[in-house]
Amino acid sequence: MTTLRPWALLGVAAVALSAPAWAQTPSQAARQARRLALYRALPQATAVSEGHGRRLVYDFFDPNCPYCHILYERLQGLIGPYHLTLREIPVAYLKRSSLGKAAAILEAPNRLAALRRSEAHYSWKTGSSIPVRPVTPLVQKELALNLKLDTEAAGFPLVPILVYEKTDGTIRIMNSGAPPVWALKEILAGIKE
């Protein structure tokens, strides 16, 4: 008896979502329309951009999420080889300190440097190492929009979430924790350039 890897099942779901519009059921077409609307709204999110590649991936993360940290580390070595632009969208709901840490990243003069520092010294006990900062009304508003988009992507607050457009034009929302590097390579190879 052959056992399927969990990622093989993900491929089955991806095939169902990748069917041409004329072959989709009404519910599949409606789901894809919602995903497309979400994808088009994502540029409004306040994010930290990394890389300047032809492939665009949005990544929702909480500064205190261990799976988000693992995913961040795994994606770092793939940004250049896969011509990736990674837009890291902070949300803040896992721990009491998440809001102040997300604010510290967004209010930093160099957001990318702040994100990299916080991830470089991540602690499995306390999460991101960035010091908590008071939240300004502007950042509170930005994080509220980010959380709204995150909730629309999954149906409830959840991290990490990757959102991207495949080469066939379908929008994928992946919320499978921190996939192994080999699975990320397969996903990135199928992203629209």
C-alpha cells in the first residue's frame, strides 16, 4: 500500500482549484472570485518588502509565531534563486506583546532591517526579539487592516499564510504552517512571473 505525503494531498486540492473557469463548479468559481478580490486588496496592507524578483508572494506573520519564524528562515535562501519579491505582512494577535513588536517593526526607520534583526534573534520562549514599542494610532489602523485581510484569507485569524498567483492565474492561499524547503521550491516554481 502506498502512503501519500501530506503535501501530495495539497497537490490534489491545488488541481481542483486550478481547473479552467468553464470547468469549475459555481462554488469553486465563487471561491476563486473571493480569492482574487483578496489578492487585489493585498497591496493596501502595510508590509515589509524583501527581494525584487518577478514572483510576488504575500506572507502574513505574527512576530511571536514560531511557525512564521521557521517559514521566514526557509524562504530567505529562496528569494534570489526564485526571483521572489516577498511582502511580509505583520499581524498581532498571538500574545500580548505581539502588538508592540509589530509596531516596532512598522515604525522602524528601516522596516526590513528591523524585521531581520527580530528574526535573527528569535526566541522560542518569547518570540521575536524586537523590543515592544507603544502603538501609534496610525500603526493601530494599519495593523487592523492587516488583520482584516488575514482573517479574509483564512476565515479567521491565522498565521503564517502565503498568498500568491499561480502561472494559470488562480490565486492560492496556503496556511500549512512551515512547509519544508523542497515543498516551498515546488510552490515558488509555479508562481506567476
